[in-house]
Amino acid sequence: MIRINQIKLPVTHTAAQLEQKIRKILKFTADTPLKYQIIKKSIDARKKPDLFYVYSVDVETANEQKILKKVNDNNIMLTSKKKYILPEIKSPSAVPVIAGAGPAGLFCAYALMLEGFHPIVAERGKKVEERTTDVQKFWKTGILDTASNVQFGEGGAGTFSDGKLNTLVKDPVGRNRFVLETFVKFGAPEHILYENKPHIGTDILADVIRRMRTFMTENGVEFLFETCVTGFSVAANGSLQSVELNHDRQIDAACLILAIGHSARDTFSLLQEKGLHMQAKSFAVGFRVEHPQSEINLTQYGKLYADKLPAAPYKVTANLSSGRGVYSFCMCPGGYVVNASSEKHHLAVNGMSYSDRGGSNANSAIIVSVTPEDFKADAIRHGEQPQDPGGTEDALSGVRFQERLEERAWQIGNGKIPQQLFGDYCKNRASVSYGAFLSTTKGAAVLGNLRGLLPEELEESFIEGMHHFSHAIPKFDRDDAILSGVESRTSSPVRIVRDESFQSNIRGIYPCGEGAGYAGGIMSAAMDGLKVAEAIGRHMISYETNNS
């Protein structure tokens, strides 16, 4: 195949014009057969008002070398399809147990199924369709189900998000493409295969997950919903022996995949008690910030195309003189701020978009990096011990930090999402009314004063970052930008240590995905699930070889 990069066309172009452009580049006549596939599509808005779509395409044709010699263009080259290959297992005898049915757990289960295993997936929450009902009820009534919510249940936390499917993970073996193709196989739109920043939307993602689960169930994967891993036993040789579910069921198992997500705090505590090697990990906290989507479109696209193109995203980042990073996270064009709580009397927020990104506001988490040193300082500030009872550093210190923030957020809003206008936040005064636009939330919200929720040094960094971002996006720091708190579940506060075989210090236990500290988002979590499945496959091949 021939790969053509940097094909530029006006944003108003037609499919026929794209084909015509490809023919012109390759010097094909009008009657030359042309079969091509779009590999990548992005918007170039650097020279407003002139906006372009930029394509990379693969063309199937004969006489490839002759064509390359004739066109002599550095943007045109030979390429080949990258096929993702899983280990081939002859007769897998093990029954892997997977804790968690988020993207890491689902794709680990899917890959193990393709390798010939019949894994058991234990998910503390409910099926995605039942979970959706529980979440909608929570947003409407404020009644929280601590096992079925935005954080817990089939599909994981990403189910109620923007459904972004881009990743910065290097992918030499084709895992990224495999994940995207799997989503398309189960009902996602084909454009996610080539969009530069693909997103699926919470409404479509839920259906894709349901179809994926149905297929896996028909092919030997067992799903146990409302089922939590509550313990495990270890043999004399230090290897996993059995797994306990819901305190009352024991399963003989030599393989446990911990795809537990970043909010499974009770499971983190269990693992700590059981002696798994864990580390406190840096992450970031802050506020969800809303702006009118029309203003973001105007900034990103210019006046000519502001109302003619899909809702515009943005990405902002700053490294402050203090050494802290401030940046946008999980930006949701045309989205909603959602109550993403999973524990009673604690409140956390997230952002969510539907597939059409049709909401009136843009929102993004504007977050400040925090480290284990911050967790220690905050614990001391609140009269808590920064070490565990043995005097060593507490691996769950980041969890405790999150909990303190979320408890204060719940108190400020009395159980509702606490909000404040940015201008009032800077002046440390409670907001009493919105400005030129209203908030778009899922779950009740109330205006108040968010100052004092974050440690003072983080508040100062947040304010500095907001002002800094206004240089890239005019009026980003407008006085009536709406803040919602607290954005605390940006990534896992814990890393469950694993070695080059993807196992923990207890043999047979495989930390996996975002909750284990090895991913950040739907795609990287799904790809890590594949990596773990590959590792288990390689281990089984080695076992079969040594015992044949």
C-alpha cells in the first residue's frame, strides 16, 4: 500500500474532492481504479480564517514502486497493515479471575477469550444498562448507590465521561488500532478509526459495552455483577491459591487480574493489608471549569466557521515558577459537569459529553499536580498521621488526601455540587448568582465559596494557571467562568507494583489498568488490559512447554 500524508483540503470540501486530490497527487487518470482508506483526519486552524482538514490515507494499488518514483514526494511512502497478534495457547487450563469490568478488565477478558481462556469477570457494580438507571436516579434525587454509580459498574468511570479514545501511549504492535476496531465491531461509528481526537460519547459507549459483553458471554466469558473481590489466599510458595468473592464464595484461582479502577478504595486497603507492594503516586486535583461553547468555537475556529464545525476542544498547560504543573484534563466540548461521587458524604465531579456534543457549555478539569509530599503536608495540617502504624510511608496517603477534599466539597455544597464564579473565587467571596451564562450539570448544584477547599498553595497555582491560559484562549479567566468542585479522581493515587512479567510480589496477581497506576483514560487502560492478557498467555505457553 501507499501512504499519503498531509493532504490538505478546505473544511467545506466534499468526498469527491478528496478523491480528486488523491488522484492528482498520485497522477492517476480519471479511469484509474482507486481504493483508499482514511487513516487520520484532523483540523488545521493555525491560519484563521483559512481552516483545513488534513488527511493521511492508504491507497491500494499495483506498481507501487513505479508510482513512488514518478511522484517523488516525501509525504508519499510505502506502508503495510499492522496486525495485532495475541499468543496462541494450545490448551489453557487456568481460569483467570478479573476484578473489574472497566476498559482494562473488559479488554483483558476479551483478549484472554481470543487466546482460548474462559475468564471470570467479577464487577462490584451492575450491568451498564442497570447502572445507567441508577446514575440517572442519583442525579435526579441525590440518592447514591455506593456500588452502582459514575465510578463503579460495567464500563468503568469512562462510561460517564466524554468517551475520548485518543492516547499518547506508543503503540508499535497495533494495540491501539485493535481497541478501536473492536469498538467499531460492537457498534461504534467508523470515524473513530481515523479522527485525530476520536470520541464516542457516553450514550454510544454504553451500547457498545453491552454488545461486547453479550458476545463474550456467548463465547465462554462469565460475568458476575454485584460481586466484589473481598480476599484471597496465598500458597506456601508465595503464589495465589484462591480468590474470595463477596465474603462468602471461594474460587480456586492461580491468576487474578486487578483491573479495579482508580476509586476502589476499599480494595486498595485490602491489598495493603494482604502485603501487596504499593506506592503512593502523584496525580492532580482542581476544579471543573465551564465556558460558553460558542466562545470556545470562536476562539478555536474563527468567526467564519465558529457555528459550522463540530464543538471545538482545547488543551492548555502551564509549568509555573513554583514547579507545579497546571493543565486541562478530560475536556468536554458541548458537555455537562456531573456529580461523580461514589461514597456517602463525599463529593467529586467529572465531565461528560454525549456523542453529538450538543450542550451549550464547554467544560474541562483545570487541575494542579500534587505529590506524596503534598499528601503528607495536608495530613499534618489536619492532625493526621502521615505514616502507617508501622512508621513507614503510607501507600494510601493519596487516597486519604482525596477523601479529605471530597468531604469538604460535600460539606460546602451540603451534598450538591458546590460552584463559584472565577472572579468571586479570586476575591474569596461567595457567589450568589451566575453571570452571562448558566451552568450545565447532571446532579443538583448550589453556588457558594470554594476557597479553602484546596490547600492554599494549590489555590494560588490554580488562579495563576487560569490567568496564564487566557493568553492562549482569550477570556479564559473571565470573571463569570463557573467552577465546580472538587475534581479529585483524575487518575489513581496508588501504584500497585508489578515486574516485567506484569505480576505483583504475589505470583499470579496481575495489577492492571488505571486503578493499578499504569494507564490514564479509556484507551490506555484498554491497551494495558491487552498487555496483561499477552503476559498471561506467554506465561501459559511457558508452562505448557515445560510440562509437555
